[in-house]
Amino acid sequence: MNAIYTIIIIAILALGGWFLLGDSFSQEGSEGMEETTEESMEDGTSMMVPAEGHENVEEMMVDGEDTMMESNKVSFNLKGVPFQFDTKEIRVKKGDTVTINFESSEGLHDWVVDEFNAATKQVTPGTPTSVTFVADKTGTFEYYCSVGNHRAQGMVGKLIVE
């Protein structure tokens, strides 16, 4: 009897999931959505990027108004060593899609900037990681290593968004 109830519950969940997700598989309601393709990264992960031929423009809220903002893709390669990054300052423009490719030369480290909710995984030498985010506000923001007391010992840098 329990097997029958299990089958019924699975069927209900499957149908409910189909109804909930059904629209995302149809062409209706996809107006304004850009096509994307999946790109494989060197570390075996993948990320979604605009399909070839599509403009790289994002709609964003700026000062309470919908605005079309050009999004340039920029990437930086950083290394962490005991208590410092090899790059002390990163400059980008507001609206840039920023990718940080990070690796540790010695010890356990990561790269974090709180204001953009961006953080890499904590890694040891030989295990690269990356994080991608949109720099959607201007200012100078501290990035740091969140491992132990590395930040307090000076493992910090500046992300400047112009």
C-alpha cells in the first residue's frame, strides 16, 4: 500500500513541476529574453553567455529608472600568496561584467567583495576558481581574503568602479 502512495505522490509532484516549469520551456512569454549559449571554462565549470549575434546590453535600474546600459566583459587574473594579492587595484566601468580568475600560489585563499556579493571558492595551489558579477554601482570597494585573519594581516585590495 505504501508503494502505491509513493507512486501517486511522485506523479503529483511530477505533474506539478511540469505545470510550474511548462512556461519556461515554451516560446510564449519569452519576448525580450536573449538567447544564450553555454561556455565551458578551463576548470570544468560552465557559464551562460549571450549567443553570437546578440547585443551585449543589459537593462538595469539606475536611480529608480529603467536604463539600457552597455555591459563590457572584462576579466582579471589574480593570485593570492600569504597575506597579499599580486594585484592591489582593479579598475572597471559601471555596468561592466567582471570576471575574476583567482588562484593561490601558496596556502588557502579566496577573493571577496561584499558590495557585489561576489566571492570565489577558497582554494589551494593548483585549483583555480573564478567569479563573475556586474559592477552596477560606482565607488571604491575593498576586496579581501576571508580565510582566517588574512584580511586583518593586509590581504586586501581596491576595486574601483568609475
